[in-house]
Amino acid sequence: MSASLEFDRRSGPLAGAIAAAVTPFTPGGEELDLTAVGPLVELYAGSGLQGVMLGGSTGEGILLSVAERCQLTEAFKKASNGRTKVVVHAGAQTTRDTRLIAAHARDAGADAVSVIAPPYFRLDNVALLAHLVAAAEACSPTPFYIYEFMDRSGYAVPVEVLEQLGNACANFMGLKVSDAPFERFKPYLLPWLDILVGPESLISVGFSHGAVGAVSALASAFPELIASLVANPTEENAERVTQLRVLMERQPLHASLKAVLRDRGVPLNEDVRGPLRALTEEERANVLEAVSRFQSQG
């Protein structure tokens, strides 16, 4: 390790299968549809999941205002009523907004807070560490996790920064790692922190290397499937879930997940917030037919 660790192995509250929840909108994606949060939580809480993460990539969090993200936190926390853990992704473009969302999550009673490295500007280690320390301190003592996703942030969080963060902030407990393939994921399998797997294709290998949980986009619409995979993370089960991910990504993913949820009877609109786009009628038919065919095979 490149830095001296001044702490022992840390273990936070997150483990098992966690859904990267979608964000429901009113028609056109103009406003939050908070009336749909309750039915969403009912699905997640009754499907074998251990938690939900809101406001992440699947939740279109970067497209929401600070006020909307705080409203979403309150709605999910109220609807969950302790039945499932609520993880708030507080990552934002500025340190100020990140701190505001993180502090609100703490005050609202979130079980954990997660933050991605700010996108657009490629921060050096000094600036990145300062940003992450500010975020962790803002939500302290709520457990704090890094959301490592180089394809979204534009750069990876160096392990050296994680070590320094661990020395600076006692509430830093682990990482959700969405980097793939495994060669990009592997450096974050750190024995002193809890690791949560992002890519469904890596759940099996991640668990075999010590990961404690998974935060899955597919779990937002197929919670039972991901809960089953996490409970039995074989290569065969992971391959089947990977095939489903490929099917879902043939159309815009966010709208496709919402279409599946609506088809399952969850009363939410398929609308997404621009610049993301809705499905065409043909795409909607294709995704629902693909899902039906997939389920009939399994």
C-alpha cells in the first residue's frame, strides 16, 4: 500500500442485494412523481433485497436539482419505514451541492451515503481527496461509501486517495465498484473495506474475491432475479443475468427499466429526464417481448 493505514478492517451496514432504484417522474420528466415511490419500495422490500440506492446512475441523480434529491430521500426513507436500507447517492458536480445532499441524507436518517468522483473536471489527488473528505464529514457519522465508476466520472479514484480518506474519516466504510472488465475492478478489492459489485456480470467473481454485496441496475426492475443471484452467485447464474442486461441495453436502459416496472403493475410513468429519451412504441414492444422470452426460458 502507498499510505500507512491507521485503522483496522471496517465493516459497514451494506451487504447482500441492493437495487439501484429508478426515479419516477411526471409525464415529460418535468417533476418528480413521489406518489410512485411507495409502490416501488413495496416491490423492493418484498423481493429479497437488502436495500435500495437512490439518485445514482440508474436513478438519474445527476439530472436532478439538490431540492429534488432531498425530496427523493425523504420519500424513500418514509416509504421504507425500516423494511429495507436506504442508501443515498449524494455525488454532484460541486462540493457544495455534494455536502448539502449528504448532510440532508444524514438528517433524514439514511442508512448510508455514497459519492462518485465529480465528473467533467479531472481532479488531481489533492482536490479529489478534499472533495471526498468534505462529503464524508458532511454526512458523519452516517456510513460513507465511494461510488467508483470511471466511465461516468471520467477518471478512476486512486487507491492512494482511498487510503488517505480512510485515515481522515472514520465513517468511510467501503466502495460500490462499477468498473468493468474485472481487470479494472480488481484493484478495488481491498481487504480493509467492504466492496459492493456494480456490474451484474462480475457478481460471481466479485463475491469469490470477498465482495459483500451488489448494487444492481437490473434489480430496479428484476429484484427477485438479482436477489437470487446474490444468494447463489454461481458463474451460470451470473451469465444468465448478463444475457438479460444485454437484452435491456438494446434500447435506452432507463426507459426500458421503467417500462418493465410498469408492465409488472408498478404505477409509474416511463418518462425520463432529458437529455435521456423515452422509448418508441416499437422499442417498448421489443423490450417487453425480449423480457417475456427471457423469463419463459428460465
